[in-house]
Amino acid sequence: MTNHPQSKYKWYILTLAGATHIFVVAMSRMCMPVLFPEISKDLGLNLVQIGVVWGIAGLGGLFAAIPAGLISDKYGATRTLAAACLLQGIAGALRGVSVGFTSLTTFMFLFGLFGVPMLFTTHQAAGQWFSGRQLGFANGVLAMGMGVGFTLGSMFSATVLAPLFGGWRHLMFVYGAIALIISFLWFKAKRSPDQSETAPSTAKVPFRQAFSHVIRIRALWLIWLSSLFIVGFGNGIVGYLPLYLRSIGWTDFSADGALATLSLASTVGVVPLSVLSDRIGLRKAVVIPGALLAIIGGTLFSVFGGQIVWFSVSLIGFVRDGVFAILITMIMESEEVGAAYTGTALG
């Protein structure tokens, strides 16, 4: 393959990875908070049970992240994504046949088990085609895809899509079908710029060696810890925001709109922050102020109510995905990680 076709194909990979974030990861997950009122009424769930259903997907991802990274390094990011999209699509569709708290919790656990690893495996796939200053931009575009998916999922899942497809159960089936289509596209995608569709993977690092190598890189521990708090902070606010605002008297439209505003702010802010970190060449100079702004936004949200909520969620959203994308870039750029250990380190 010549350089010209390769340069074109990398944009296809980036587009496919972005579509994975929008439809398979973000919309399919973000539909849940805005559908919880309908789901809880149908299945008889209380507030505590809703919290368990929302959080259990992250627990599933906790178990799957490192094994998925090891598998991705061993067999390739595109094949791992093909399998993850397939399994996550099945698990996501099964949410539509839930009959109560136990079954919905089980399917959400499986949804996270197969879905959460896609958050980083897509970045690994793009990292095989983009490097240098383009790497931060590519990761920013993927994080923007998450913001787009979050925005669309929170704005339209409950008000447009669920009624259009005949209820929340049928919408789960639709999201599952989309994941299966994208799984097929990943299966047909080339593994890397120097490999054909059928070429065997060149990654042959044993699982134990990969894990042992990565876990000893002390510089990554701070990044991992930062990601832990950023993801936990974001998921906590996103999961309860519509329910909380409804409980204090906000209309359904306004409550869902606040969540959509947070997601839209993420979409707007992520690429500029990523490009800024590329331009100045200092990732920490963007990450630290971004984290401080998120803390300010969270503090305002917890102390004040009323119209200040719109400003606080916008502030949180503007920096959340951008900071996360830059942290991923920092992991991928670490000299001790290299291409052979990227998946394991991200996991």
C-alpha cells in the first residue's frame, strides 16, 4: 500500500472509531439516565436501585479493562473492537427484555463488561495511524465523538427515539443492532498501516510479560489515579443529574436539557483543549487547570441551585472529556509503553 492510500485510510479508521464512540459507547449508555423515569415506573425501581443499575456498568468495566488491554496488544485493536462491539451490542439489546431489578442489573453489568474497554481500545486503534502532533488531535476527535453521543443520547433518547420506536425496550434493540453493524465494519478494517486485512498480528508479547512491564511504570500511576477520579466524578454527576433536577421541581425537558448542555460543552471543548496541548507541547499545562475548573464547576453545582446549574454543568462539561483525552495521549506517548504495550497501559 502506498503512503497516499494509507493517509486516506487513517481518516476512515478515525471516523469508524468516532462512530463507535457516538453510537455504541455514548448514546447507548447515555440513554439510561433520561430513560430512568420510564424504566423505573415499568420495572418498579427505587432511587437506590437506579443508582446500582447505573453504576454496575462501571464495575463490569473494572473487571474487563486490563484483560481487554492485554488481548488488544496480543491480537490487535481492530479485532478486539469487533468482538467488543458484537458482545456489547448483544448485552445492550438484552436490556430490553429485563423483567425487574436483577435482570436489568445483570445486563448492565455485561454491557459495561464489553463496552467500557472500547473507551480506550478505539484510541489504541487510532494511535496506530496517527502520531506526533496529530495524536492529540485524533484523541480529541474521539473524545468529541463521546460528547456528541452523550448530547444526542440525552437530548433525544427519551423525548424522540423511545416514542418513535415504541418504548424504551425497543430502543435498546435498536442500539444493539447499530453495535452489530459497527462490529462488522471493525472486523473488515485493516489492523495497522503496514498490514493487510488478513495479515497475522505482529504483537506477540505474552500476557504476563505485558502486565508485569506496564504495572512497574511509576509515571503512569498518577495518570491512572487522575483518570479514576475524573471518570468517577463525571459518571456520578451524569447518572443522577436528571433525577436530581426533577426532584427539586425542574421539568423533564429542562432536566434532560441540563444533561445535554453538559455533553454539548464537552463536545465544544475537547478538540480545542487537545489541539492546545499539541501546540504548546505540555500536556500537564492543560490537564491541571482543566481539573481545577471541573472542581470549581462541581462546587458551584453542589452549593448553589437555580440558574447557576447551567453555568456549572457547562464548566464541568467543557473540560471533562478534554482532560480525559489528554491523559490518554500522555499514556500513549510514554517512552516505556511503546506500541507493544499501549492496550495494556490504557486498560
